[in-house]
Amino acid sequence: MKFIVIGITDNPKPFFTPEVLEIIRQGKVFSGGKRHHEIVAPFLPADAQWIDITVPLDAVFEQYYSLFTNHYSLPIIVFASGDPLFFGFANTIKRKLPEADIVVYPTFNSLQLLAHRLVMPYHDMRIVSLTGRPWSEFDKALIERTPKIGILTDREHTPSAIAQRMLDYGYDSYQMSVGEHLGNPSLEKVTTLSLEEATHRDFSMPNCVIIYSLTSYLSPLTSKYGIPDADFALLDGREKMITKMPIRLLTLQALELPKHHVFWDIGFCTGSVSIEARLQFPHLTICAFEIRPECEAIINENARRFGTPGIDIHIGDFLETDISTLPRPDAVFIGGHGGRLKEIIAKVLTVLSEGGVIVFNSVTSPKVPIDSRQLWNEACQEFGLQQEPPLHIQLNDYNPIEILKIQKY
């Protein structure tokens, strides 16, 4: 199986080198998107066969595979946008047909073209693709205070949606440049504007975006390692309804988050643990669960206050929540249990990855009618879980706390 993948721009009159023109003349089967077909149609042989690249891609690759199994010996010539190895179709071929022989003839990708139009060096630009992808990598780049980000967009993740998300979470010290129809002499347009201005504009597709800091240094939204408890919006103003900052940091340490990927925070209340984890470890996928509906507004307020987009919030009884479609956790913190700690642990164990950890903070207090340490011990014994040595801590006049931990083997 052999593919020749040729990169093109949006120019309706593309330029091809003599070598590429000869490849096209000798070709029989061609493939690409409908827009690509319109651009290259004048160059194709009269008897050319065209395979549209449309979703689902499995159907496209079935056509490719059928050709080769029927002794088709020439390469399939694919037209793709820009550099086919830059979030492009050559990568898809490599993934789906790893044994295929691939030759690539690239041109500039859209973000390179936009940087060229702006006369902007781009060796230090971080690239994020939002084309058919979630916000997670973009959120990570923001939290890490990346000064220059190139963004590939789609019809959902538009320049205006990107700008609005940045403003919602306090990332307002950026400027945005948008390139529309780059490479097309009659339609190309480059606009530089503020984030606020971008939220009120519509941009034609295809487009791409570069955002860049207006200052030489991007200070974090919070400059402290460990957010002061008083800085959080609280549940009914109750200071005791938050995992205290020193406990919070020790809890994150026990969860070993630098080496994990999916973190579940069960009983998030104000969201302090999820938000601290998001700030310190922005690579994490975080799912936060809470039974009290009033806490949804609180965690959203705190997420905006501290610039932590991307926390996946679930309101309702955890034991009744459908977790079958959620990413499997490898780190779980149980911050609240309502006397059903054993049932929560049992449910978590059905999805916890091998090597994953569960951490629970047990409070010793005569005012607490349920002995949470006893429930923890009973669960560990019932499920055959080996406990790690607990960490005992007491802050000021607060009740003593034990940070408890198990690991799944």
C-alpha cells in the first residue's frame, strides 16, 4: 500500500512543482475533501477516480483497502490541507495503516501562513488543535500561562468562543489575530483585535487563531502555592465546609497526581481540591461530584476566580450517577460520603485503574455521629485493600485529621 499525500492551501489556482505535476499526471486514484476536489479538479487526468474523505473515516479506508486487495499497484494520491503531518491526514494514514508506504509533499500550514502575514516569529509558539477535539489542551496551555498559542479551530471552537472562554476565566492579558481563508487571494483576511472585540465578531471558515500576551511576563492568577482558604467562595459562608489549605496540599501529595492522568473528586463542596489540583497539575482530566445542587454555582464561581476551566462537574448522588462513559480514574479523593463510604469505595473500585489510589481524610470529632475511620477500615477489610501508613495532622483548634490511602494492585 502506497500513498502520496500532497499539501495544498485554499488558493483556487494552486502552484505545483514539475515533480508533483508529473505525479498527478500519472495518477489514477485520488482522494481528499470536497473543497480539495474543487481546487485540484483542473489538474486531474480525464479518467481519474476520486474518493471523498468524509466521516466516518472507516468507510474511506475500506475503499482504500479494497483497491489494494484487488491488486491496485499505483499509489493513491491524497490532497490535504497545508502540511499533511501537522494534525493532518498523513497522520491518520499512519495510524490506520501503519505498514503503508507514505510520501509527503507539504506546503505551509495555516498557522505558519498566519504568522507570515503578521511577520511574527513562531518558533516559540505552542500549538493547540481544537478541530474536533475538546478544550482540554487549550485549557492546559492557559493555566500554564503560555505567552503565544496557535489554535486550529472548528465550527464549535470559533475565535469568538475561544475569546469568551478566556475572558470567563480571567485570561484577559492577550491579543488575538485571526486568519480567514489563508492562501486564497480573493478571500484571505487577517484581523487583529482584543478578546472583547472578538466575542462580538463572526469569522468565516476556515480560519485559525494566534493569541499572544501583551506583556513580557504573564503572572499567574494566584501567586501562592496553596490558595488561602479565605479566597474561596464558600458554602453559606461556612469556613468549616472546605478542606483546609495545608490538608489540601498534603492530600494532593498523597494522591501522587504528577504521575496520574484522571482525577475524581467525590464530594467537592466548594471545589477547593479540584481547583488546587487543576492549577498545580493542568495535565489532569478532572471529574468532580457533589450531591448538593447549590455547590454547582460555588465551584463555577471559584473556577472562574482562579482561572481553572475544564473541570467536569456532576451534580447528584454519586451512587446513582452513571459513570460508565466517564474516563477511568487513577486517582480518587473522597471528600464526603454521607455515611455510605463503603458503597462509594465499592463503586470506585469497579472503574479504578490498576495502580490507582484512593485517598480519604478521616476527621476525629465527638460531634460526628459516624466513625468514618471505622467505615474505612471495614471497607478495606471487606474488599481486601492494603492500607498505607496514615498521616496524622491537627491544625490549630481544628479536630485531628488522618489522611488515609490505599492503592489498587
